[in-house]
Amino acid sequence: MNVVQVPMKVNQPLSDTYMKDYEQVRELFDYNPVSEQDWHARVAWLDETCKLRADRKELVRRLRAYNAERNPHAAVSAALNQLEQDDALVVVGGQQSGLFTGPLLVIYKALTIIQTARMATERLNRPVVPVFWIAGEDHDFDEVNHTYVLSPELQVQKIRIDHPTGVRSMVSDVVVPSESWQAAIHQLSDLLPNTEFKADLVEQLNAFAAVSDTLSDFYARIFGMLFGETGLVLIDSADQAIRSIEVPMFERIIDQNDELEKAYFHSEEDVAKHEFTAQADVTAGNANLFYIHEGTRVLLHKDNGRFTDRKGLVTFSREELRATLASHPERFSNNVLTRPLMQDYLFPVLSAVLGTGEIAYWALTHRAFHAVGFRMPIIVPRMSFTFVEGTVQKQMTKYDLTFDDVIERFAERKEAWLHAQDTLGLDADFDHLKQQLETMYQPILSKLAQIQAGLGKLGETNKQKVMEQVEFLQNRTVHDLAKQNETALRHWDRIHSSLIPLGKPQERVYNIFAYLNRYGNTWISSLYEIPLDLTGQHRVIS
């Protein structure tokens, strides 16, 4: 395996600056991930403030129940034993529960969490437990109900599960019918080539689907299969078993809601001062809290001292909201700006592993952490990779293509290569012929117009038809030339489809099962050999 750092454009300027020059944005965060001193400072602060967080023994008890059903590995049980101890810390990161785990970036995030926890354990000489936060409380089903696989015909194929009801419920509450599971797994199986690993993978997916009601359950079981042996602990943010533990933090969010709102606005101003654009909505009156009303997740806003939703389905005074929380904690849910606070309340979070989009919007939570007496954990950027399979690497070498060529100028390089295959110089001959025809027609058209205006227009039409015929012949020549090089052009298409599917980075599109089907679980094992990069710079694996 060869691993090379290759720059790739990051579409989040704030995150790009954070990863490359932390000092420029240090006012928006609390710790520098590449500073060993800051890791020790975070540990000291966590030790001093342990009473601010949830009862870890009760949390572990409920995590045991959840993981025993979906992630039943001895290493996970051992990790939970460690987490129960007062000196244990946590590295956490998460993602929505995408179909078949969603895009590869989710796998790389889990890898970063595990690698960071191992690094911190050695560096700090104390237990650090990796935790993956499944964002099952999110309600946008269309964001998670699909994944992509490259077909044998080199087409990017989408596999999708439809929402069974259309109700705006938390993903972890949406029950997926068995026929939907079967159809999705059948479609995946049809798209994957036959290999020595395929039958076992399909059998395992069918077994998981048979005992999974929701995408979150299915997701957790696949994650257990992939990462359970590393001790990666799973938590579903929609798990009702942890809601009662979260009540004290929800109470603080309700009681300090106005203060938190000001904190988010001040952080938005801080981001603007650094000439960045806020990556999450900070709106006046937003309570940054969801309420589950008759199965629908509605966002609460403040209106004349009351908490209500935009449609007026529910309305509470502050006291009524607290009373409802006490009796029905399962009806409450965090939004994107309060979820980081809840994570820090539940766990002794040493570090949070985030993608570039998450880093950008977490900058808006900096002052909110301080408003509730917390500090933002050390943010470690998710490691980023493009995987270049052996066949693709050989083809790139054959056509003298670099990774930058594929990313930045692929169409230009492909056109130039095809042009070079015209050894007879026909393309240039056709261009010359068209120039000559244009020159020869011009004096004739001028004379025809002097005889009669209509005759001049007829001459123009005649010229256009002649030029169209030449253009047709030229295009036919290009087509036949391409046909002669059909095999080579399929190589070019394979390179592009593999590395930049749909014009996007590979890790944001393709699913892991295509690689597991080709290489088996050793593909994931090989990733652990790649050194941890705390700056999150993009690397190419070949």
C-alpha cells in the first residue's frame, strides 16, 4: 500500500484554515489538535469538571444494553468497562444512519475516531474509549435512505429506500418494511460482481435486515460487524433509554435558552469578523430544540415568552416545557447547535472527530459551550482519502495521468489524448477545408446579392448546407476514431468514475460494500496501518 498526501480543494474556507493554520482561527475554538500541551490541558479541565457531566455508570449501563443487541463484541464490553472508570476519556464522532452505512467518508470518520483514541491512550497513559454517535434523531429521511455503487457498465447507480409514511419523524422511529430491505439488498447484490466474498456479505446483510426495524438499527449492526473488534462503542442519539439521563442538560438548555441564543449570535459575529460565512442557521427566537408531537419532530421557537412551533401545533410556557420534560423526556431532541453540548454532558469528551462541514458549524457553538460552563473539546478533522485500485492505477500510468490531472483537468487531458490518436491529421484537414470554403464562398455571395437580395440569401443557405455536410463528416470521423479507441476510452471513463464519481470526491459518493466485496474485511484492516493525521489533509491510497 502506498499513501501519498495530495491536496484537494476544501469547500469550507473556515475548516481549511483550521486544518492548515490554526492560529488564524484560534479565537473560534479552544484547543489546537496538533499541540500536545493542549491535549494535556483538556485532560486537566475534564478532571476538574467531572461533576458537570452525567452519571457515567448509569450511561454505561444503558450503552451496554444497546451494544449487546447490535454490537456484541468482547472488545466493546471491555471498552465499556473502561468507560465506567473515573479516569476514562472519550473520542467521539458521528453521522446520520445512511443505507449500508452511506458514503466512504463515514468509514474514514470511524477509522479516525479509533486511531485518535489509540493515540491519546498512548500519549496520556490513561484509557480513551472510541464512541460513534449515530444521529438517529435527525428527521431528514431523504439524506440517509440511499447509497451509490459503480455498476459493471461504469455507471454510478443509486440504491434507495422510500419513506414508508412520509411523516417527518426521527429516522430511528421510521420502521422500514421487510420488502424494502429485500429490494435494496437484491439491487446491491445485482450491482456487485461475483467474488469469493459476495455470498457471505449478502447473507450477513439479509441476517441484519431480518432483525432490524429501522435504518439506525441496520446501520448499527453493520458498524458492529466492521468495527466491533476495535472496541468502538455505539450510541443512537434517539435511543429513549438515554433520554432520562439527558434531562438535566435539556433543563439547562430551556433555562438558559436566551443566554444560549445570544451566544450563538455572538459566535456568528466572531465567524463574520474572520471573514467566513456561518454554516448553520442562527435565527432570532430559535430555541435550538426539537419537540416530538404525535410522531412529528417540530422545531421550537420563542414567541412572547412561550415556546411554540411555526405552525402552532404546540405551545408551552417555560415552566410547562420543564414539566413536560420531567414526565416525557422522550419527546425532546437536540438540534445541530445543541447536540455538541449534549455530547459533552453525556461523555468526558477529550476530542470530537468532525468533517469539514461540521468544523465550520461547530465554530458557532464556541460561546455556547462557555455559556453552560463547558469548553469545546479538541476537534480532530476526519481523515480524508481517495482509494485508487490497482487496475485504475495501471491505467493512469498507461495514459500518464496524475491524480491532479483527474481532479483538475480530466476532460482537457482526455480530449488531447483522443486528438493525438488522429495520426492522419484529419481534424486539422477538416478545419482547413472549412476555412477554404468560407474564403471561396465569400466573393460569390457578394456578387449574388448584387443581382438580387433573394439570390444572396439562397447562396447563404447553400453555403450553410455545404458546411453542415462537412461538419457531419468531421463528426462521423471523430466518432469512428473514438470507436477504434473504445477500449482505451473505457479506461478513461473507469478512471474518472472511480475517483471522481458524479464530479464529487470518491469518499462522498461510493459505499464500502463494493470494496468489501472485492477485497474482504482485510480492506478495512489495511486502513489501520495508515498513520493518523491530526490535520485531516487529503491522502491518496494506491
